[in-house]
Amino acid sequence: MTPQDYRYGHRQRLRERLLTTGEESFADYELLEMLLFLSHPRGDVKPIAKDLLKKFGSLQSMFQASSESLMECKGFGETSAAYFKMIHALSQRLALADINKRSILSDIDQLVRYCRLRILDTNVEQFHVFYLDKKKQFIADEIHQKGTVDHTMVYPRELIKKALDYGASYLLLIHNHPSGDCTPSDFDIDLTEFIAEVGAKLGIEVLDHLVISTTEYKSIGTKSKQ
């Protein structure tokens, strides 16, 4: 058996195993191998898969990485980057579709998972706003601002104006802490109260403000709910 024959057999065995036993039996690098088959019709892609995991530490970090960072890995080019971005985009759409089926606060864990998918750079703060209708169902999710490693500029006037444009009745605020510590800062708490007060005058309620990281999340809440 030639090396080429072996590699073909390996790919075929992985495909058959996925179809017969499901993805639960696969290691992360094996799933990456199968994805890399699409951009590498020939050759051994196992070293590329393992190098990616070694560099980024996890599947989540890898799919959130920029195309430029991905292509720094040997054997990883534009075609592979495009496939990875496609998979990430599809995972966001699927997570959002699940959120759309119910009131947005009925499954906070699912909501947080979706937001983690939306954060494309875990090294900087990003401030998300969910605009909800009177039934607390999804209208739109927008990244309001991106900031630095420990701060994001937020513009309440723009945020409330957008809520009026959407005809939103409720807001859900979410931002990430790249440090991993989800303890709200005094600024986070004051900002939440300010937006809640301004929104209340216009008939728009802030349901909550969540601070998330890759491993946990915490609710700031508002005074009206304490």
C-alpha cells in the first residue's frame, strides 16, 4: 500500500465512521481533519489540524480567530480560511434560529452560547444589544461597539434611537470581559442604570445586562428588578 493509498483509506474510514457512529466518537482534531479535506483534496492534513489546536487552544478560539491568524499556520491558506468562516457563520445562524423559537430569556445558557459565537475577537470588549418586541422575542442583535482589552465606549443615545427605529419594547444588553472575570465594574452598573432610566421614559425596558466570558457569565440586572 502506497502512502497515497493509505491517506485515501484514512479519509474514507473517517467518513464512514462519522456516518455510522456520529461525531461523539471523534476527537477535535479528527473533525478538523474532515473539514480540511474540503480544502486539501490530497495529502495528510492531520498535522495541520493538530497545529491549529495547539496554537489556538480550543475549537472555539480557533473559529473566532481572524483569517490572518489562521493563515499563519503552515498549510492553511485562503480556501481553508473561507471554509472555516463559513462553518462559523452557519453555527451562528443555527444558534440564532433556536433563539428565535422562543422568548429570548427562556434559555439564558443558549443565549450566552450564541453570544460567544458572535464575539469574533475575545481579546477586546464587545457590546451587544438585543432588540426585542413586546412578546420579548427577537427583532435584531447588533454589535453596538468594539473596544479595548478592558473598555468599550457605549453611546446610549444611539442605542435608544436604534430601539425606536426597530419599534423595540425591550432591550437586553450583553458585553464580554476578555480577562475571564465577569464581575461587573462600577461603570458597567452605572451604564446599565442610565440606559434603563432613559429607556423607561420612552417605554423601552432594559430586561438585563449580562457580562460574559468564555467560561462564565453574570447578570447585572437593574434596580427595578432588585
